[in-house]
Amino acid sequence: MIFKTKPADVFKERHNGPDKEQMQDMLRTIGVETLDQLIEETVPAAIRLKKPLNLPAALSEKDFLNKFSQIAKQNKVYKSYIGLGYNDTIMPPVILRNIMENPGWYTAYTPYQAEIAQGRLEALINYQTMVMDLTGMEIANASLLDEGTAAAEAMAMFFSQRKGTRKNATRFFVSNQVLPQTIDILLTRATPLDIELVIGDHREANLQDETLFGAIVQYPAADGAIFDYTDFISKAHEQGMMVAVAADILSLTLLTPPGEMGADAVVGTTQRFGVPMGFGGPHAGYFATRDAFKRVIPGRIIGVSVDAAGNKAYRMALQTREQHIRREKATSNICTAQVLLAVIAGMYAVYHGPRRLKYIGLNTHALAQQLENGLKALGFAQQNEQYFDTLKVVVESADMQQAIRKEAEAAGINFRYFDSTNIGISINQNTDLQDVKAILAVFAKVAGKSADVLNIDTLPEDTDVTWADSLIRKSAYMEQEVFNRHHSEHEILRYMKHLENKDISLVHSMISLGSCTMKLNATAEMIPVTWPEIGQLHPFAPADQTQGYKQIFTDLEAWLCEITGFDGVSLQPNSGAQGEYAGLMVIRAYHESRGEGHRNISLIPSSAHGTNPASAVMAGMKVVIVKCDEKGNIDVADLRAKAEQYKNELSCLMVTYPSTHGVYEESIIEICQIIHDNGGRVYMDGANMNAQVGLTSPATIGADVCHLNLHKTFCIPHGGGGPGVGPIGVVADLVPFLPGHAVVKTGGDTAIHAVSAAPWGSASILPISYAYIAMMGGEGLTEATKVAILNANYIKARLEKHYPVLYVGKNGRCAHEMILDCREFKKAGVEVEDIAKRLMDYGFHAPTVSFPVAGTLMVEPTESEAQEELDRFCDVMISIREEIREVEEGKADQKNNVLKNAPHTARVVMVENWDRPYSREKAVFPMPYLRDSKVWPTVSRIDSAYGDRNLVCSCAPIEAYNENNNEMVAVG
């Protein structure tokens, strides 16, 4: 008997949900015979690609991991003591396995639906509390993208809050000891706001200069020296200035916190708290400030509110100040936080607690002291009189410096080389005495002396902290119970699982969020992220140690160029919002290079995501809104009129394709041509790129710039609201302006300044997208796009008799997503929010609520969901429609029904006296499958207004809990 053989391990069959039989059944439901027929009826012929994607042949999971391991091994994992904001650390294995490698944590979405995100929200409020306590500030957000962008946000916040004699000031003082990559980002952000940076020694700054509105200093300084900024801040305040301090989070376990020095904002990174360097990211930047700035603080704040039963509940607070609400009036375009990394850093603090965090800080400082002693014994001077972890070593000549560098790298060691006669050495948590001896051996060999100058095997039991008394921290921190009880592995394991069990993620059910593309994050894609060759490299390591990363970047950039049709790509932007901003800044630089810097009008459709107008304003542009017609498409006549009206000032059009309404607009080529004819460039928002790959491309439709959400289309997990990656692709004449970097050469010949702190942004998660493309191949990627369109149109076909679908293409098809119109239900008193909350009782996360049209749900199933899951979702939506009908027909009370009271917790339904006009079974088991796989919301519907009126954004302190947190304990 002859059997036909086929490969058993074809990744696209793992990634795409429906099998061939399911696809045929779905096509019949839609009313077409083939998948190609559906695509022809959906995607306009004029924009279809003429040839298939030219990408390498798809690899199996096994073959990919074998091949990628060889690429990764080209990276050399040295001991890096370079510092500059990046330090080796130790992620506790219990956190590595149970958070970083756990899809229950990394596949969750941003906690907009708070009732099914209480676990992440509690983890984030722990993070906020940790930041507030260590910095000595009154309020903190739930993370920003990195230290550099956090500093830029502080500058922008100060600029927007200028008062008194400094109301019209336009200059910002920057200490020359601020990290170089931070200064680079400050230059980027300052330019379009017409802010002039004054860079110099803070000890010589003229604070009486009324053109200065604020300042930023580094603590400890970039070269490791520690300064007491109390007088500097006090004098700045006397002159009406505001001051930000960029602070090392670990040093604050020992150093007087900037808040006690009077700082207005404290920024930095929490990378040192257990997050690998990862060649630059992702890492959670932190931002803390005074309570007075709570309504203008950038990013997300987690607050405490109450639910319908009066119980404590967490939620995202003060959202009215965010870009998706304020749009062009927003002062920040931040859309993505670094939730997964913030959770890890916060859990690191929970696991270690204040005492062990202080041990880590003391050990780090003690080892630096031992190194200094050894270097002095060898005859080397050290310049930093007061330091935490960084020594600035003086050598006698450039030749000696080069000799030390050669010897160090031969020993697998990296230092920082300031200039021809200074070497920086930054000690970290992973350093031990043997490492210190290895460092001394390098210096001894070059100096021609004996290396046996550190004759100790263990650190002394006591560490003498010799800083000025004003610099030694005397205040306690992290006295809350959560930081003082989970120190054994059993306890932290159970605590993390307790939080995880409160949330819905992709491990439970489809998350059909329109514009957010919550698709499979395959395990094979995730595995390399935790390899040491990927995670343990310093972003400023010498190029010959990072050849594996170079190949990853080169390949990925080439593949993304092929997919987009563009000529160049920058991988630096570390979120979609950063990609938007970078793209607009590239367009701005292009116009300026042609002597047309006056072009500053950005046309933006009324349906655009809130980050679009916010990013445009940040890039120094004026926003002009373009109307949409009754079908949701851009009003071409209005666009043409405004393009011609502003033809002398037109900078760009920002457009999403397919449209935010989920339709392939037939007029897109004409739209782009109108902009080009009037001297502008076209920026395409890549949020809906999952409906383009392999079928059309940004370049084909006429776009000049596009950002790609790698955390959407290219499978990087959302991580509960971050990390994200937002690289940009550009046409040939924009390539010279791609972002550069102050420390490592990147970007074009006339590059704009950096937009992210690390040269290649969140480098350590780029292997996820690399893996996805490598295992799918061109044919697989194209098929994924087709299946995404199939799945969306299948849901549409099943639900359109129950919910009106707001916009469709000329043949009645939607793209990869659709908008379900729920506005008519308001007549019966049912709001779209009620539907979103009721979905929780069925075990589903709601689709996107009230965007881009208020009172609607935007549904995007992605290609990764099989027919069974699509049917389950449709059945649930139909069931909810019947529940709405009961209200419409008077069979259920308008104010007391399963929708208005949703979600229903176990606590609610287990009360002894059930007094609601529907059964407990209807409340929590409305469909049979729920009896076997119930996900219980842990809080009832949350009172958002209460939380905003009574803002609390930290863990509650506890009484009588003192474990001598302030004691300078022995180090041994």
C-alpha cells in the first residue's frame, strides 16, 4: 500500500486556526466558494501585489531553533561593567519560569477591562508603590518605555506647566553628566517643541537665567560620582524652575531619595530589578512626581477604587488625561507601557523585600570598594570621591588604556572607556569577589605587578558607607505587607499564581480586540528570548561581540522591507507610539533638508487612533481633521480641499489602512496621490498591517513611511500592555533621516536624534518576530492574512443578523475586523459597556469598546483562532443579544438585569439570600461549557468615577510592621 508523505511539522498549520475542512464550512457560511474568491471580493485589485513575497523558505520549529541557535552563538557573552544605565542582574528563577515564560502573564492585554485584570493591576500597583517609596515621591505611573523617554516626558511635562516668571521660558538645563543616550532623546523631543537645551556642569549653571524653565540631573552621575542636589534644587525652585532627577533605582536603597532633596520628578529604569540587559530592552522606565502633577503625569496610573459591592478594586485611573481621550490636546502620545517588565521588576521587589534589596545594594557598593582598594594597591587612582557602584579609574596614557582594553576583552571583560586616560567600571548584582579579582588581574598584568592584592575570600561583615551624611538614606521604604511576606519560594510562587488566576489572557479564550491583533505568540518564537546569548548582552558592547544580533537585525530589516515594499527600516522605536513619532520626525527632517521647514500641517482623518494627533503635535505639527463619509471612508473631496488649502504648509497625511473602520478603501491610491501632488508625504499607521501582509503593502498604496506594530502583526506578545516594538519603514529619499544614536552608530547619513534609549530599541524581543517570519515564509504570511480576513468575515456572517455591522466594502465584505453597532440598544437602557462586562461572565474579554465609534464594538479575531473558538464567541454574542431582547421586550427589568449587574463574582452568587429577578445559574452559567471552564471575575463592576475622585495609586501601608528596614545591616 502506498501512502502520500508530507512534512509533519509545518508551522503555518500551527499558527493558523482553521483547518481545511473548517475553512470550507466557513466559506459556505460566508457565501463564497474559495478563499481566493473572498480575497478578490475584499481587497481592491488596484492595490494587490503583482508577485508573491520573496522571503526565505519556511522552517519547521525544530529547524528554526537549530538555525537560530547558531546565529545566537555568534554573540559573545562577556562580563560587562560598562554601566551607563544598563547593568547585569539576576532574575529569580521562580519569576523567570512563572512570569516571563508564562503565557498566562505575557499573552494578556492592556487592563482596560479591569474586572478581569485584577492580578496585573495589583502587580502594577506594587510596582508603583516600590517606585514611590524608593524615589521619595508622592505619585508614580505604571512604567514608561525606558529611562531616556521618561526623562523626555519630564521635560515636556515641565514645559507644559511653566508658570510665573518662567511662563514663557523656552530653555531646559541638562547636566553634562546625564546619560548620553538620554541627552540624545532630549534633543529629539526638544526640537519640535522649540525648546533649547543648555548642557553643562550643574555646579556652574546660571539658575537666575529667566529663559530656563527646568533642569535635569543624574544621580549618581554618568561617570559614577554622587552629588547632593538639595541646594541646586532649592535654588532652582526659588527661581520658579522645576527639576527632574534621573536616578539609579538600586542606589536608592542606600542613597537619600531625590524626593527628599525636593525633586519635582524622578525618572529612571527598573532594569536592575531582575530584568536582563537584552542588548538594550525591553525594560520598564519609571516616572515619579509630586501629587500636584497627577493630572498631567504621562503614561498609565493604576488606582484603587471600589466595585458595585463596595469591595476594593484596582483600575487604570485618570484616563481622561491620556492621548486616546485628549488627542491633539494631549501632552504625551504614550500608548504602550512596559507592563510585563514592570510586573517582573515589581515582583523582584516583592520577593526580595526591603532588607534583601538593601543587601543587594550594599553588596554592590562593598564590591566596588574592594575593587577600588585593589586598584589603589596596584597604583591606579580613582576619581570619584563618592560613588555607589561605578569607579572612574585613571590610567597614565592612551597606550595603557588600549593595553588594558585588549587584556580585558581577552579575559571576556568589557569596561567603559571615557577618553584616552579614563576607564569606567560599574559593579552589578551578578558581580562577586572572583569577578573583582579577575578585573584586578587585568590591571595588574598591564602594570607589570602581582595580581594578588585582594587577599580576601569573603566580603567583610560590615560595610563602611563613607558618603557625606546628607547622602545616606535614613528614611524607611517598602514597609507595606506585600513587600514583607513573600520571601520564600513557596510564598512568592503562590502569590504570583494567585494574581495570575484573576486575569483573562489568551490561555483562556479569544481576545477579539479590533486594531490590537491578539494572535498566537508561539512557544517556539518565545524560547530564544531567555537564551543568555540574547538576554545578557550590554547594548554598548563592542561590535565584534554582537555579530549574532547584527545578523538578526540585517535579516529582519530586509524581510520587513520586502513585506512593506520600502527601502529602509529602523528597528529603534520601542512602541507603536514611538514609531509614529519617529516617522513624523523623519518627515519633518526631510522637509527641513529641502528648505521647507515651514511645512507643519498634518491632515488626520476623524476616525484616527488618538496617538495619531498626539504624535503629530509632539512632532511640532498642527493637526487639521479630515472628514469621513457615511460609509466610514475618508471624504476624498474634503481631503482634496484641505490639501490644496494648505498646500504650502502641508507636511503629511496620517492614514490607517485598511481603515480604522475595517474597510479597504478603494480610493487609497488617489488619496496618497493628492497628498504628494500638494507637496506632502504619507504616513501610514501600521495598526492594521495584519490585513496587508502578502496581499498589498504600504509602498504599493503610495505611503512614504509606516510604523509596524511587531506586538500585533508580527507576534510579539502584548504582555498585559507592553512590551511593544514599533519599527518604521521608509521610501528611499527618507532613508538618510532614520534615527541615529549618541553611543552606537545607527540610522541614516543625516539621522535624526534617537527616539529610544537603546540603539535598536527592544532588541531582545526582536527574535520573536524573526522566528515568526522565518517559520511562516512568504507563502505562510500571505495565507495568514487571508485567514484573518476569512475569520473576520465568518464572524460577520454569523452575527450581522443580530448586530448591525457598521461599515463594509463595496462587495459587502469587511477586512480583518468589523464594527458591531450597539447604539440602538440604548433605547432599552443597555449600553455597550454592559455588553463588555457581560462577556466576562461568559469567559471572554470584550472587543474594543467605543472606538472608533462611540457605542460600538470593534471585533478582530485574527488568523490564529479555529472555527470552534469563533463559533463559541458568536454563540455568546447571540446569547447576549437574546438577553438584550428580554430587556427590550420588558421580560427583564431595565435597571436590574444580568447585563447591568455584570460581571457576577462567586462572592455575589453565593450569598444566602439571592434577591435578583434572574437565577444564579443564568448569572454565572448562561451556557453549558461554563460549568467545566468557568473563569470567575474577582470583583464586580468597578466605579471608575469614585477612583478618579479619590485617587490612591499605591499599596496601603500597614501598622506595626517593622523589620528594621532602615538598619545598615551586615553584608556577609
